[in-house]
Amino acid sequence: MEKDINSKIIDILKSCSEFITSADLSNELGVSTKTISRKIRSLNNQFKQPIIISKKGRGYKLDTTAYLKNINQNMNNDSSAVLRQNNILSALLFKSPGAIKISDLMNRFYVSESILHSDQKAISSKITKWHLKLEGKNRALRIIGSERNIRNALTENVLHINTAIDIESLKTTVDDNNRKDFNFALSQVELALRSLNGTLPYPYNINFFAHIFILLSRARNYKSVNQSIQTDSEIDREIKQNPEVFSVCAKIIGNISSYLNINPNSLNNETYYLFQYLLTSRFNTFDGIVLNDRKLAEQITDFYILSVSQTLHYSFDKTISEELVNHILSMISRLKMNISLPNALLKDIKLEYSSVFNATAEASREIDKKFDLPIIPEDEIGFISLYFIKYYEESQTQQTVKTYIVCTTGIGTSEIISTKIQKKFPEIEIIGLGSTINIKNVLRESPKIDLIISTVPIKDSELCSIPVELVSAFFTNQDEERIRKVVDIIQDEKSKD
């Protein structure tokens, strides 16, 4: 609660260049003036230099220079620690299942044992994402977990493929010493495309490339590539069903052995791993399936469409089923083989299309249980959301919310609010700015207004059929949340018409 109020206080102060009284802040946040004073003292005590100026009789004002200075210092300190922790994690992942002495880590990263101990906690928390554990034993550290999960963590932590949307963008993560490996790994991806006479779209091309690149570094530098792989009868049948794919994978592994000048037999099992990565990709020349999963994929697709349609109150075109079923098919394979597919677009999807993502996530939680599948991760949910977003957004493009903004005088405040709304709500079409005095005339001239946003209460019976949202002159985060809700309601109603 305290953090929430503190953040809101800063948001309000940031939006105003003049002093704001404690009474105004109190009314805006719904807390006492004593609470406002206490929170501001607490905020200032968090920094070496106070970030909020207070003047008797005038109120409070944000010291922008001090605020930015403190924020930048914190960001620099945090980013330095995160970078070091990621480097330590990469070293441990490459070495796994082997261990690294604590003294070696201290010397390599120039840290004290107390700082390393703090880093261990951060790393332990981070690797739970891949179901891995950090073990400290005999003054050494090592990563414990399945070989598949270690590989998933390596591809994401070393190459940061969860933030890349094409292979070229991965070059920025590779230094000059590894550029030769980068180009060789890329040549092997191109070999697969030529041999199978197909294409490998994003994000599958990045995942396949990353697996080859990580294998190169691991096999050369650490000589501890895990040889274990669980090949069940289902995978054996897939090899027989797709001999050309397995043959290409064997060719690539042979090329890697020659490139590294190591015994070919030492990488034999890598052919199976590579086959699984390629098999679970959306290659245009084959489905990328585990046998007998086509019917299951169709059932899951139908469930997704029904559930998301009900949540969003929108009927999706039948074409989405044809497009989605093949993606679901390869997703089932990845879930069964525990292969992760990092989604570089996930943060943007969750931010820009939250309603569609949440509807897809809700359906995914039901699908996990109904069809007895492993938990569908957020990265996969994000990719599935994109299919729904494509059609849903097309339907929303013409459903703009025609909005009129009102303040006491019709100038100044309404223009500021208008600028903020246009940045945050592209679906809102602002058709005018005005005052409470001429609101009746506006309604007569523009009868198709969907929403009125006002900084002052409007109590006119003529407006009863039009939603009126009262906001503050500062247009705070609370105001934004309320507008978001009413806009969603209006758009839902329009989609039903």
C-alpha cells in the first residue's frame, strides 16, 4: 500500500510544474493530509538528496533535477549488478553439470564473497523460470537440472533471444572473438533450409540458430556437453516418419565436429536434440508434429477460439482456426519435449493488447487441465495471442470512441488532458474541447458523442445517455485506469451492434 501511494504522489508531482497543496493531494488520493506529509518525508529519506521540495503555504513540488539524478544512479547500480549476475549465471550454465569454485568466481568477476552471496540469491530466483536450482557445496557452485532446461536457459541468457526478432539482431550480443562461430552457426541454418527446401519463420529460426551457436561454445570451451537424452518410442517413430529431417541434423552435427576438430562420436546424441528442435518448429515443408497429435491440436484450437470469443464478446473468423491449428500442433510438441520458445514480443503484447492476452491466458489455464498438458508458459501464450490480435484489432479499427473533453473554461487544462489521452488511448477520437457553458450546443451539433471526459462535475439531465468520466486536472494513473475501463465497455458494446 505504501509503495502504491508513494508512486501516485510522484506521478501527480511529475505532471505539474507548480506547487500542489497537501489538501489537493489528499483529495486526489483519498488519504489524510497527515498521511501525505508522512509519505513525502519517507520518500525524501530514501534518497541522499531530497526529491520533493516543500514550502509552507504553497505545498509540494518535485525537484526534477534531483529526482532524475537519483533515478539514474539507481539504474546504473542495478544494471551493473544484473550484468554481473547474468555473466556468472552464463558461466555456471556452460559448465553444468560441472561446478565452479567460489574463489574462481570471485577472482574472475572481481567481487567479494559477501557480494557473491547476494548474487547467488538473485541467480537462484532467476533460474526457477527454467526449473533449475543453484547448489553450493564444497566451496563451489553448480546448476542442477535437466539437460533440456539448461539448454533453454543458455539460449535465452547468453544470446538473449527473448528480446530478438531476427538473427541479425543477435549479432550485437556476440563479441569479435565469437563472430566466426556466429557465421558458422548461421551457415548451418541455411544448410537446413536448402536441404529441406523450405523456410523457417520467426521465432523458430532464432531458436534453431541459438541451439547450434550455444552447442559450439559449450563443446569447445567446456568439453562437458551432457550426453543424456530420453528417446522414447514416439520420437523413434518420428525419426522414421521424417528421415530427411534427421539426416539433415546428422549432417549438421558432423559439420560441427569437423569445425571444432573433435571426435564425431562425442556429439552423436546431439543429433537427437537438434532433430527435436527442428521438429517442433513451423517448417513450411512439414507439420512439425508428435505423432497422433493432430486431433488434439484441433480440439485445443476449438477450445481457444470458443473461450477467447466469449471473453472478448467477439466472433472470430473461421480462417483463424486454419492458421492457429498448425501453431498449436508444434506447441504441443514443444510442451512434451520441454523446449522453450522465447517471445521477444511478449512485453509489448501484454502492454498494448492486454485484453486479448488476458483472455488467451485464461483459456490456456483451462486447457492445461482439460487436456492434461504441461503448463503453457507465457511466451507461448503470447504467440497464440498474436493470432487473435490480428483479427480482433481489425474489427476494432473502425470502433473509435468519439470523445469530447470539458473543463471550466474550455482552454488550458482540456488541451493538456487531450495531449495525454491521445498518447495513451489511440482508440479515442477527440472530436472537440470545450467548457461546461456551451456543452448543450455541442451535443446538438455533435449528437454522436460516445464519451465525455470532464474536470468538473456535470449535472445536466440531457447528458444522462452519454457516459461522463470525471478526471483530475493532472490526469493521474487512477484517471487513466477509469478511462480504460469505460473505453473497453463502450468498445464491447459497439462490437455487439
